[in-house]
Amino acid sequence: MINSILYRNALFTALMMFLAGASSPPQLKPQAGGVRAQLRGVSAVSAKVAWASGGNGTYLRTTDGGQTWLNGTVPDASSLDFRDVEAIDADTAYLLATAGKIYKTVDGGRHWSLQYDNTSAGVFLDSLAFWDPKNGVALGDPINDSFLLLTTSDGGATWNQIPSKNIPPAIKGEAAFAASGTCIAVEGKNNVWFVTGGKAARVFRSGDRGQTWKVSNTRIVSGEDSTGIFSIAFKDAKNGIVIGGDYKRPDVVTDNAARSTDGGVTWTLVERSRPNGYRSCVAFVRDTSTLIAVGEKTCDYSTDGGASWTSFGNEGYHSISIASSGSGWAVGANGKIAALHIGESTRR
């Protein structure tokens, strides 16, 4: 009898120790942004500062961790859809409109300057990213079988188009997705990647700030206009993740995630524990192997660099951004904003 009791006590103690060390799921806690616009861009600067953007020329900014959000409309831009925002600090941010325009503010949104304006037929901008306050890159859908790539080295005062001869040609029916402002990603001082969908699901990479490019295939689902890779993130120069699926079938768990350990040269499909459906955005928690992925209906997280995934929450979002501090925000339909909270046991 005594041995039986001791055995049960040992099992109970082991169970409690396991539960104490288990990863608690992240939480996305709603905040009031004061708008009803479709939000697809978000950029977290710190634990206090973040920017968001969306339809009807909308932008938002918080400087107090989301307790209050300043919202506004860029003058003469109420018809524009700002699919991406890239913030440098509380005062400086860039907005990218699908209609071929890039704006910048240096005074917290009180004034905006139009830095880039391309009215050519077929122009559709998808995303932009910055290595530092001066050096950035923007991506647009193919024109004449070549992706539109722009770079700046002076904080957006000038945007220079990369010659098409330096970029592998697009496959007919291949494009980028402006679903979350994260179909392009930068790392370090020179590395940049962008991802595609439609008839092909590929990863383009550059190690010289976008001046020259190479491309790799993946096994992410593709072939239809609604399928492919929607988002890319890199932990460092070698370890990255791509994510996507089929936005017309958001509940279908298909070949929707792949990992790279060689800087994007090769990609291994996540085949066992995958994100639970279509996902439009993925982001690393800095200096960890923890990832957060968001989609139209639910979200997932991984603590092993994307090898396995666990669903959490019952709300959907379009995009998420996580600052170096670990603080982050997600945005979605009808002006939805939520602050990300991650327990210490999840930061691995």
C-alpha cells in the first residue's frame, strides 16, 4: 500500500512539473483603434510605439502601448488602400499604397509627403521593408514578366528601380500577395527576400540590398490565383519561414508552411504539425525560435522555429508585427487591433 501511495504521489509531482514547464499559449488582447477600415499593415517599434494602416487612406499610431490610438486619413488619399506601413520611430513612418504610391511622415502623421508616384498601367505595389532609417526596398507585381523592385538609400527621397535583367523573370500567372505587408523581408545589413503565389510559389533572394537576385522553388500549394506564399520571416541570415495556403479556402490545412536553414536557397515543407489553415502573416519573436502566424479565422504559434505548430485564440487577423522588445500587435478586418502577450515559457 505504501509503495502504491508513493507511486501515485510521484506521478502527481511529475505531472505538476510538466505542466509548470509547458508553454502557455500567446494571447491577443483587443484594443480600440477607433476605425472600421480594413487594416493590413502594422509595424511595431517598441513596447510603446506602433503604427497600423489600411483602406480608405487610413493610418493609426500609438505611443502608449495601445492604450490610445491616434487615427487619421492621409490628405487627398481617402481612396487609397495602404497595405503596408513601415515605422522607424514614433515620428517617422512610410505608407505604401497598392496604387503605386509611397508616403512618408516625420512628424507623427501631422504631415505626409508623397515620395513615389507611379501611374503606369499595371502598377500594383505589395510591400516594403527597411534595413535602417535610410535604406529600404519596395516590391510590386510583375510588369512585362518582371517584378517591380525599388530601393532607396536616402530615406525615400529617391526610389530607384532595379533593372529587370537583374531579376529572374516571373512565371506567367505569378505575383505577390499584398495581404499583410510581409511578402518581403530584410535581415542584417544587406539580405532581402520576397515570396510569390498564383501559378508558382517561389522565394526570391538577394544579398546585396536587392541589386541582384536568385530564386528558389518551394512545395507550398500553388496553381490557383488564391494559392501560394503570403508571408516570409527570417530569424537570422540562415533560418527562415514562409507561410500561406489558399485564401479562398481558409479552413483547409494544406501545404502551407516551409522552413529554410541555408538563407533561402532550399526549403523543407512542414508536413506533420502545420498551421491550421490559410495564414497571411508570420513573425519571429526576436532572438528566439518562437513564431506567431495569423490568418483570417484563427492563429498559431511555434516554439521550435516552425517545425511544429499549435493553434490559439478564436479570432482572425490579417497581419502581425513584433518589436525587438517582444511586444507586438495584430490587425484585421473592421479596424480590429490586438496587443500580443507572450508568456516567458513560450519564448524559446
